Amino acid sequence: MREDSVFSALSDPSRRRLLESLADRESASLTELAGQLPVTRQAVSKHLALLGQAGLVAATRVGRETRYTLTPEPLGEAIVWMERLGAAWDERLARLRDHLARDGQAGTVVRA
Amino acid sequence: MEVEREVLLDAPPEEVWEALTDPAQLEEWFANDVEFDVERGGVFRWDDGDVRHAVVEEADPDRRLAIRWWDPAGGEESEVVFTLVAVPEGTRLVVTETASCDWSWGLQAYAGRQRLLCAL
């Protein structure tokens, strides 16, 4: 019943916040994710386990650290939409930065 | 559902505002063909055939520009908000695009699911 687990995974605001954080980056550690939420590390760990069961998050061991990545397939169109949109804005804002750059000195992308 | 991006621009807010609202400048970085009026909105066209119609919801010069735009062929509608903040380096520009949730999610649009996805 993976469909049901996707819904219940999405029903919690902390888990939705975790998915948003993961959608913004390639991968993140538990510590990085816990720093973004006003809940304990243990709670974040439990949320990640649930998201993992729903197939929304994959855990990969890198050395001594576990990295979490979004596996958005169960979200299908919604996440594809967000990724497509984010990529379009990245391109547009890079062009705007170049357009506005004075003396050939470009600005800095703060958060891509 | 919302996408947010932030960029630090090497120009003061007044110049960034011009780049966001002047059709000639918009054609330099945003779209290939731009008809735009900060009072009314306009039409953006891209060479790949993409078209967006836009209306301006809020224009606070040098600070905040909010537009609602949609694809006249597909109906996808979203709100784009540009927020400009003066910083020592120039301007911090934050862009958010928020999808309205009344368009179809295609195959996924069955009871409950759309609401949950929109909550993202």
C-alpha cells in the first residue's frame, strides 16, 4: 500500500518541510535537516524513516555519514513542476545578473 | 506549492526595478518578446513557443512586484513575487512562484491527493 503511505507521509507539516528542504539541495545529512526544523533530531530521524518507507526519501551512507536525498517519483508531476520551475528561475536570474553586472563584474548567487 | 530563489545583484534597487519592469530590458534577460506595462501587465513570449499572459497585482517601486500569470493555452496559473532589498553589494532579489491549486494534476488528481500536493 505505497499510495497510502505516501499520503500519510505528506500529512505532517514537519515532513512536508523536510521534503521542501530536500527539494532545494542534492542531499542533506540528518544534522543539516534538523537545523532547519524546530523539532528534535530524534523526531527528524523518525520523520525521515517514514518518508523512506513511503519511497519519498532515500538514505545513502557516505563514509560515517548518512546522506538523505529526495526520491520524488511518488510525487510525480508536482515535483517535476517544482524542479522545472526552479531551473527556469535559475536561468532567468543568471541572465538578469549578467544583464545588470557593472564593469563586467557579476554578482553572486546566494542560493541556487 | 512554491518555488523560491534568491540572487545578489550588483546594482541598486532602482536599476533592478527597471530591469524587472521595462519591456526593452525584460527582452534582454527574461523573454524574447515582451509587451509589459507595470500598471496593467502584459504578454511574454519565448522563441520556443511558450507564452504567458500576466496581470500586475502589486507594484511598489524599488521594493515589490507581484504578478499573476498563466499560459493561455494550458491554463496553468501562478503568482510571481519579486522582493527587492537594498544591501551594501547592491540588491538582494528574492523571487517566489506559487502555483494556484485549481489546475489539474493529470493522472494524480484523485480525491485528497491534490490537496496534499498543494500543501507542499
